[in-house]
Amino acid sequence: MELRERYEEDLFLVRGALAWTALIAFCAALLLLPRAAPGYLLFTLSLIAVNSIIAVGLNLLVGYTGQISLGHAGFVAIGAYTAGLVMTKVPWPEPLMAWGVSWLAALSAAGLVAAAFGFLVGVPALRLTGPYLTIATLGFGIAIHQVLTNWDRLSGGRTGLFLPKLLFGPWRLGERQLYYVAIILAGLLVWVAFNLVRSHVGRAFVAIRDSDIAAEVMGVNLTVYKTLAFAVSAAYAGIGGAMLAFILGYLEPQLFTLFESIYYFSMIVIGGLGTVPGSILGAALLTVLPQQLAALKQWLPLVYGGTIVLVMAIEPRGLYGRWMKIKLWFKAWPF
């Protein structure tokens, strides 16, 4: 077992030469992959990065704070359409468009607007727990979908909304460039999430999850931290939605249905609630799985349900929980 003698040692995200070597090799593989990988694989990896952003944000709300949300696709939709409207409706000067200011501003606006909606949803949710909160967030997600479907002037309705190609100086951002943007953004937000959950804010989230009454007695402001959890989670979803819009180049309301909310929720359950790496593992699995089972599309809900039941039966702590057990077994072997 690893012996830690100081508190500072427990704060390191990466410990030991082997862990650093594995991390550097993994990052090098991600950076060099576009030189040899086909476009379809880059597209899949970009979607994994986007879904990882969304899943990490949802896990901050559900896994760490204990606030169940089944309307997360609504926040993703808000981020995606905010980015699309900023790109298409704002009369950007040509130099700003050419140097990528428009899509960078769209990305920032997506996170801010989604965070604002997350705060608004979090305020009435202060008095709701359990199934009541679940139904409230479910209603929010359905309401956003209905607004996007019927408000043609805002979203294009069922016709959809086309986004212009992204530019950065003389370069046009294609699949390879968007892949780099997606993985760098995902890496940055995952690093922020790691540091957030280890800060006093993360400890407050966990205290609320374990017992909100005990947390309040200990001085945790439930109003501040519950609404903050919703806002941060929604900001992650909004940024993920904006990146999804950039990658697809097209938006329409059917991309953000109730099934998508369940899809994101399944990622964190399968990967491991209350773990940032588990969110990434769950996002990777449930991004690749539908593509491998494309011929059985009508059976995908059954596959999702069966996968969740199987994972919960074998390992209630998810894929990351199983990995930690395997890691502990190797550390303790042969004793």
C-alpha cells in the first residue's frame, strides 16, 4: 500500500513515476492520433470528449451533491442553441469572424447562459428532494424541448439551425482541428472538476449529499451551495452543448429529448457516481456502444437498461469502482 506522510501528498492529482509516465503517454497518443486515425475515429473521440464534459458536470450535481436531474439535455440544448444563435444572428465584423472571436464568444456565452438557467432551476429546487426534484428537472427538460420545437424564429423549429464553419486566422477548423479543441477543452474542465471537488466547495457538496440537515448545522449554506451545484453543472452542459453544435454543424430539437437526458444520466451511473474518472469511462462506453450497435437502433433503450442493470448487479460503484478494486488487488498481491 502507498504510504502518505503529509497532507500535501494527498493533494497531488498524479503520484509516482509510473502514473506520470502513463499520463504523458496517454496525452502524447491523443495528440499524435490524428496523423494516423481516420476521420470517423476522430469524430467519435470528439464526441467522447464532449460527452465527458457533460457527464462530469452532471456528476458534480448528482454524484457529489445528491441532486438528481433528469432534464440535463435541456441545459445542453440551451448551450448549443446559444452558441448557434451567437454565431448566426450576431453581425460579427469580418476580422473577428476570421480570427475565431465569434465561436470563442459563442462558447463562453453558452456556458454563462446555461449557468444562469441552472441557477434559476436550482432556486425552486431548494425545497425539493428525491422524486419531487426529479420530476421538476424532468419538466424543465421537456419544456425546453417544446420551446425549441415550436418557436421557429428562435431555433428554426423542426427545420433546424445550420452553423457556419469555424475559422481561426487563415485556417478553417475541420475534423482534426475540432478534435484538438474538444480534447483540450475536456482536459481543462476535467482538471477544474478535480480541483473543485477537493476544495471546500466540493466538501460542502458531499456534506449536502450525505445529510443536508447535518451540513446546515455545521455551517454549510444550503441555498448557496445547492444553487451553485446547479449552475456549475449547467455551465458544463452548456459548454458541452456548444462543442456539440460546432462538431455537428447543425442543430434540431430532436437532439435534446428526454432520452438524451437519460443517456447522460446513464453515463454517470455506469461510470461511477461521485467520481470524475467514472464520468469519463461512462461517457466513453455509452458513446461507442450506440455506434457499434447502429444496426440495432430500435433496441438501444433495451441495451442501455440492460447495461445499467448488469453494471449495478456486478459493481454498484460503476466501472471506476471496479477499476479501483482491481488496482487495490494488484497493490496488495500476493498477500
